[in-house]
Amino acid sequence: MKITRLKGFKLLLTIVLALAIMTGSGCVKTAVKTGVHLSAVPVMDLMMESLLDSPSSTLLKDGMASNVLLVTALAEMDPKNQGLLSKTCFLYTSYGMMVEDEDPAYAVELYSIAKEYGMRSLMTDKKFAKGLEEGKKIPELTPLLGKKYMEALCWTGLAYGLYLMQNMDDPMALMDMPDCVAMVQRSMELDDHYMFGVGKAFMGGYYAMLPEFLGLGGGPDASAAMFEEAREVSGGKFLLVDVFEARFLSTYVDDRDRFESLLNSVLEADSSALSGGEGLNDLAKAKAKYYLSIEDTLF
């Protein structure tokens, strides 16, 4: 489903749900809105747990494609629900990661939407929102956000960073790097083991692409160290860590042997070894197979 169709269906679904509320009695409106506010986030948590532990990346991808529409509609029904906005950001970011190899342009659009919802989630914090209105930079404001915003920081930062990674030929992209780095780093300060260490895995890939002279902690040594930290979180069972290291660090330092070794080990690994993340590991296998197929273009 292309983003143009996704947007159209999203709008239609939102309108239908909104009309259902508007045409009901006052009690119905209040009950529905209250129900969305109180139950949506726990339901989304259960749905995401089921998706992430699905035994197939195809099932995971198809599930994301359909559920992102429902979650978007719910978020628009309760536009100040910080948790729901954060979950919506997560879904769009995850879906973008699933399609970026086959359709980079589509992934860029998904990351852009994810960033929008993520920023809306972060801006439910009044001090953060006021700081932005006053012209302060995101790295100045992320320390204001506490544990409640950890997930939103992580996925907004990832969405922004993955968007920039798809636009690295644009010199202006470098100007926005501090923002996504600050968000992911703050999320790691709050919980560096979240989602099997996905923040660390992302930072490992990002450091590999960041020139050391920018002063943001980048470079091959920092990248390798961060990948090792990410690997320790799951005991090496979160296979996307190896995929990210192969794709970003191994290609940057021109280590073809390491590239092949990492990706072949991913293909040989047992996806179910990561409890709660079998679907993510199957996605890692799909990416490993794809990167091996285009190896000659990466070196």
C-alpha cells in the first residue's frame, strides 16, 4: 500500500470514526472518547507485543501495514494522548524499516510521518513545547523529558535519523544530526535496555556515518564500541545489531570479510532465541539476505 493510498484510507477511517462520535448522544461521545483515552495504549501494547513476536517478517510487515491505519485514527481521536502518539510514531518508524530496502522513497515518507507524531508526543510536555516556541534547540530541551517520554524520544530520534540516512547526499542533512542524536541518547539515559537495545544499535550505525570532526562522538571506534554494547543487552540474540554493523560499519571501513561473516551468522541463527522479538529477528534475516545480494554495490 503506497503512502498516497495510506493517507487516503487514514483520512477516511478517521472521518468515519469521528462521525460515529459526532452523530451520537453527548454520553456516547464522552464514552467513546474516554474509552479511547483509557484503553487505546494498553491495547496497542498488546498488539505490538504480538506483532514483534510473530514467527515471520512477512506477517510482521502485513500486520504493521494494517494496524498503522487503526492506530492513526485512534491518535487523531485523542490528539493529546502522549502514549498513543508515541505508539503511532513507533508503528510508522517500524513500517519504514520494513520497506526501506525495496522502496526507499516510501520509507522516507513513513519516517516523516513518524517524526510528526513523535514530536507531537514530546510536545505534550509543556516545558519542552514552550522551549521550542522560544526557539531553543532540541539538544537543549531533551534533558527536561523524564521516563514517561523514553519511548517517544527513542522512536522520534530513530525516525528522524533513518530519514536522514536516506538523504545523506543532502549536505543540509548534517545540520539536523544533533537533534536525532540528542533524542536517542536521552532515551538511552532513561533506559538503555529498551527494545533489546535498539537505541544502541541505531547509534552504532549512526556513529559509523558521522565524521569525527563534528564532535558528536562519531567514528569507527565509537561505532564498534556501541555495537558491542548493543550486543550485550540481548546476549547477541537481537540480530538487527549484526545487520546494522555489517551495513554501516563494515562497509565504511571496507571490511568485506566482517560484512559477510556477520550477515551469514544472522542467516544461520535461530530467530526464536530472542523471546518477544522473533519477528524482528526474521526481519533481520530478510535484510541480511538483501544486503548480501547487493554486496558488490556496497564495496
